[in-house]
Amino acid sequence: MTLDWSVLNWDLLSQYVSKGFWFSIQLTLIATLGGVALGTVLALMRLSGKAVLAIPATVYVNGMRSIPLVMVILWFFLLMPFLLGRPLGAEPSAIITFIAFEAAYFSEIVRAGIQSIPRGQIHAGQALGMTYSQNMQLVVLPQAFRNMLPVFLTQTIILFQDTSLVYAIGAYDLLKGFETAGKNLGRPVEAYLIAAVVYFVICFGLSTLVKRLNKKIAIIR
């Protein structure tokens, strides 16, 4: 079979791929921000020492981390019409599912980052009369987030790769854009190969930035 690379042109990118690309970026950013926010709450619940908070958070995190993401996407998409009485839509379903799923992973990152802070600093904050929330907000979390930043970004790269799974519910992401282009132009093999190159370039470039950032943080330490 002869490959025809003429499909790699502006028409392909503008008509089919650009819409999917921007949705993948949007999904990645929203899921990262929402996942970090919810993950931080879950991490604090697990570290609170109170069973009424720690047990539900532990069950949620371990449960989410034990289920494949594509199954969570399908379950949420198929169950929401029964719970809401109407379809939610592929894109909103994908956003909510990714936030809920990624929160479990970000929670473990946050928990590990908090536990990496020397206990002496926490005790010093308590000695100054800080409450638990003040200690976390002013002393622990700023240092923990700086230490966790490379891991956060690495998880975000993985998240971007996982956005291709929304094809299961028909959401129009980057991969769906290339698939549509391949079908309409009659060159599906070339379209998938170009998609692989695009994913590789984006993820490799971001991984390189994360490595450089990690070196800078190591120097600061």
C-alpha cells in the first residue's frame, strides 16, 4: 500500500482537526485544575486523622484508581440520563468524568507532597498558634505544591494522552478530528499516522519542559 501524504495540508487541520485539538486542550486544562482542587480536598481529608473524613476519601481514591478510565467514562455517560432525566452530552460528560477520575490521582500526589514536608515546620506553625487550616495554607501547601509541580505536570501529560478515550462516547477530540479527516479524505492510515506524530511531538515537548523544571527545582532545594 502506498501512503499519500497530500492529506497533510491546511484544509485537513482547519476543517477537521482544529476543533478536536482545542477541545482536548480545554479538557486537559479544566480536568487538571478541577482534579487538583478536588484532589487537594481528598488528600486533606485522608490526612485529617478523622475516620469520618478519611474513610470516604480513601474509598473514593482507591476505588477510582482501580477502575479503567474508559469504563468510568462509559458508566457516567450512560447513567446520567437516568439520574438527570435527560442526556448530559458527550463533552460535558467527559469534563465531569475526567475531573472526578483525575482527582484520585492528584490526591495521591498532594498527599505525598504534604507528607514530604518536615514535621518540624508543622510543629513550628502550631507553636505560633496557627490553626490546622492556617498551617496548611501558609506553611505546608506552598512548599508541597512547589515540590509536586513536576509530578503534577507529568500527570497532566498523561491526562492529555487519555483525552483520546472520549471517542468511546462520541466526543469530538483531537483523535476524533484525525479519524474524521481520514474517513472524509479516504486516507485513514495516513491520518492516524499523522495523529500519532502530533501526540508524540506535544507530549515529548512537554516532557522535556518538565525535566528542565525538575532540574531547576532540584537546584533551589
